[in-house]
Amino acid sequence: MAAVRDIYDFIDRIIPFGTQESWDNSGFLVGDPNMQVHKIITALDITNRVIDEAASENAELIISHHPVIFTPLKAVMSGSPVGRMISGNISAICTHTPFDMSPLGMNKGLYELLSSPLGLSEGSLPLEETGEGLSVGRIYELSAPLSPEETAKRAKNALGCSAVRFSDGGREIRKIAVSSGSGGSFVRLAQKKGADALISGDFKHDAFIDSANDGFTIIDCGHFHTERIFCGIMKELLSKEFPHITVTEAKSCTDPAGYIL
């Protein structure tokens, strides 16, 4: 049987925690490194619902994308997610920006979902290079040009979004940048690198205004829908390395936002 530290060490080998951004807090954040693990749950976020699920399934470890401790904690209450994990003997490993940048992580997953619907080329360029062959997002050429609206429709269907927002840059999409999560800070960089559009999430109002003025298309598929693939990718990686451990995707890992269409 493997302990929490063994699982942490495996993840660190293939998706090194040392590659995280300076502002991030990825790693082993809660629990006992010597705890023997029989069951793991993967989740995008460690919410109270995910903790309930882990407790009901007798899972000793939750592996999430977003850190359960991000900003410094000045107190830990018994009813908080961290407090509940400590009292329930549930550990947490979080893989935020290392997974975003890894060729085994978010870049790979998004390409696999979008490549056929959008006709993405196999070759790509890094959107923002971080060294060691890592990048936050990739830029792809399309096999055939698409209109901004058609690109948005295909991205919506491919990622399973309830809705998407997009700005129409007024020109066909021939080269597209793709970045998970919150990509508003990459709009100018994507333009500079020759992309006609950027697929990401969490774009602010000013990004839509600036993009429209610049003749650039942004497609907001939402933070959740551009990153929920984490759960399945991490499950697959862990199941191959630890076949004796049961690894499941959290059923309670759902879009925290509701929509009226």
C-alpha cells in the first residue's frame, strides 16, 4: 500500500511542484504524509461537498487543481474545509500552476478536446513560456479558417459549456491561442504572437472592449469548463502508477455557477 508521501513524490516527478508560479501555493497542503491510502478523489476545487463525498467514500486523500489554502490562514475553524479535513483525517495535495504548464496536464487535455472540432494543427507554439519547455497555454493553426461565431459554438460544444461569451473580432480565425482558467492577462500576448483569437475564461468587461477595438476575438468558456478536465487526467495518471488504489473523480465537482438561458 502507498502512503500520501508516495503519491506526492510521484506527482512531483511527473509534474514538478517546483515549477509553480511564485504567487501559487501548490503542494502537500493538509494532512498526514504517512497516512496509508486506499482511495483517492480528484477534484477541481476542495469544497465542503467534495469533502462530504470523500468522507462518505472513506477516501484518505483529495487531489485538487486549485489550492485549498491559497492566501495565508490566520485561523482554522472546525467547520472550514481545512478544519474538516484535519478532523476527518483527509489529506490534500494541490497541483495548480504546475499542472497548467505541464505537457501532461491542462495543455494536453484542452488540445485533445478542441483539436477535432476546431481543426487544430498538431504543432503549436507556447503562449507564455516559463522555461524548461513549459508554457501557460498554446497557439495553434486551424486546418481551415472559421468565423468567430462558429469558433465559439464549436468550443462551447467541445468543452460542454452551458453558455459562452465572445467578442467578434471581425475577421476569420486562422490561428488561435488556448489557455485554461483565467486568461484575461494573455490577450495582448496572444495578439503579439499572431493569434486571431483566444479561448480561455474569466474575461473582464475591458477585455471585451479592447478586443473589439483591436479586431481580436476572445471566447470566454468559463474557468470551470476550461479546467474540469483536471479530474480525469489526474485520475488516469494515478491509476496507472497505483493500480491497487481506487481513484475516482468527484461527482460533486460541478460548475459553481448557475445559468438562466
